[in-house]
Amino acid sequence: MLFLLGSVALLIGQAERSTVPDARVAHGYLIFASLYEGRCRYGVNDAVGMSARQLRETLSEGYDPGAGLQILVDPDTPPGCARKARRVASGLGFHTIFVRLAEDEDRHGGIP
């Protein structure tokens, strides 16, 4: 339990440092990271429930690494899920990557 609280505090601290991205990222891509049935899952646009491998495939098909991206998490998202998404994105050439807590305004039709 203490580990979980420490992990959440670390993730929130990282998210708070990333809440004011530059204008380039503000118009970049959003990746939703979550835990579902014990596995990290990701969503980009209408593609949801993706594994890290599927996220890599999706981002490598026409997404511009120069646009930057934001990895959005919930308070109960394990930090490892955000780290995996960051590793995938940086491996594809994304250099401007922020992790932050998702807000209601970030969600649109169909994304819980």
C-alpha cells in the first residue's frame, strides 16, 4: 500500500511539472494511459484498448513526432503505464512528451 501511494505521488509530481506544456504540445497528440484487467492499455483518437505494441504501430503510421504529445493518466494509473508510453513515443522520435493527469475537458465522446 505504501508503495502504491509513493508511486501515485511520484506520478502526480511528474504530472504537475508537465501541466503547462508549450503551444506546440497543446496542439499535439493525446495518449490516454490506463490499467485494464491488470494490463496497461492506451488510447489515441478512436483507437482504444491498445497494448504498447499496438500503440507503437499506431504512432508510427503518419503521426508527426515534431508535434509532440501528452500522455494522460488517471490517479489510479500505475506509473509504469506512463513510462511504457513515453518509451514507445521517444523510440519513435517524439522529443516533446508530457505526462499529466487527465481532465474532463480532455475526454470526448466514447472515452470513459
